[in-house]
Amino acid sequence: MSTQENPLRPDFRERAKANDVPVARLIGFEASEVADGHATVTLPAGTQHANPMGTLHGGILCDIADAAMGIAFASTLAPEESFTTVELKINFFRPVWRAQLRAEGTVLQRGRTIGYVECTITDEENRLVAKAASTYMVLRGQNAAGR
């Protein structure tokens, strides 16, 4: 059932803006500064996010990068469109133990069907922690229903 068929279920764009996203609550990140083709996600990274070596688990960096890029891309969609991730790549540049992380996603290319987004993750001292890139596919019609 699409959002148009169920007005009680908020659109995914509205849930993202309101930080009403289960994975955000689970991990502890928050979206902010959502604008046309740009979004920022912040995370107070701590020991609860550690891998067995004690540093921040790389999957957490992937999560906040994916969120920032996905929200940035979603901000470019028409009301009847949705999207899905086709590819995500990330490079890690420095270890993190505890930090206030900032993931900034920016749409670099938005075509009719395919979009390309990049993300920079920095710490509170503006040091580069990671860089990510993702490709998205726009969904329409039956493919976008219920998303």
C-alpha cells in the first residue's frame, strides 16, 4: 500500500526529517540540515559502537554515510517517486574511539533514473574520518509503491 493510499502512514521523507527512523534510534544518529540535494547526519560515537578492537565499527560509519546520502537523494525526489541503493563504497581514513561525527551527503548527479551521491565524515576537530559514495535508482509507479 503506498502513502497515497494510506494517509495515516507518514511519507519516508517526513519520517527522515522527524528522525522517526528505527535504525537512527538504534544506533543513535540524527539527521539535520536537510535541503535540496544535501543532508547532514550527526552521531555521538562511543563505546557502544565499538568493534572487538575497541575502535568504532566500520558498519556504523557505513550507516551514517548511507543515511546522509539517502536523505540527500530523497530530498530531490518528486512525491510519487522513491529510490533504492544500487551501490555503496566507503574508505576509512582514521580510527575513532569516541567522537562527535558529522556525515555530510551531497548529490553530485541526479538523472531521471540514476543518481550519484558522495559523503564526507568528519570528527569534532574537522578531521576526515571516512569518505563514501553511493549510486541510487529512482523508482516510480508500481516499483515505488509501499516504500
